[in-house]
Amino acid sequence: MICLDSRVPLSQLEVLVVDCQATSAAPNGNLLEIGWARVRGAMADAHAELIRLPAHARIPPAVTRVTGISHRMTGKGVDARAAWLSLSKDAAARCQQPVPAVIHFARFEQPFLRSLADEGPLLDVVCTHEMARRLLAKACSLVSS
């Protein structure tokens, strides 16, 4: 859970937005891509690393339709650990540690990221899906009161 200094306006807070694509939900799936961008007001330094799949792995047609990533494309990808190291270097260069990281559906991404992180998380994750779920529940309870 993220613990931020409440005196810093959100518009001034630098965060790392992270997204992963996979063949299926963790732990059964294989990573296809890790993308991240440093954000403070406007996006900067966007990165994406296509992941080389193990020889036995297959991408379901539905995943290819949604992501546009084919098995042939992943042959030019990098090892998942190399992608994690690139993301980790970027996160380590941030002045706030652990780095506030915004992930839309963190319950999906975190098992993949945890499996790649040897020395523990550099990321202090905020799940926007969970935030929206809680805010909607709160709004509904206020309306029904």
C-alpha cells in the first residue's frame, strides 16, 4: 500500500505507470510485454519491452486480437528478467523510494512482477481498479443513505 506525503499535490507527484500483457492470468500465463512510463502531469520516458516466450508457450488467438502481439513477434523479444532489470533501473533512479507505481489491475500484474524481483519490490503499488471499486462502493452508500 502506498504512503504518500499528503502535502504534495497529486499534479506534482511523480509516479511510474506500469502495465503488463500476458498469454493468460498469472501464474499460468507467460509475460508478453512490460510497459512503463514516468508521469508527472504529462507522460515522459515511456518504455515497452516485448518478452521472448519459452519455446513451448503459445499465445491464445483472443490475446493476439486484443494485444496485437503474435508468437512470431516475441521471437525478437528480450528475456523477462532483462525487461524487469530495465524497469528496476528506471525505478531506482527516482528520488522517492519505493517508487509510487500506478497499475490498473495490480492483482494481475503483481504476481508476474514479484516472480521477476529477486530483492523485493522497488514499487509501492496503487491499483486504480481497486481505487475505483472502493470509490464506487462509497458513492453508492452515500446515495442510498
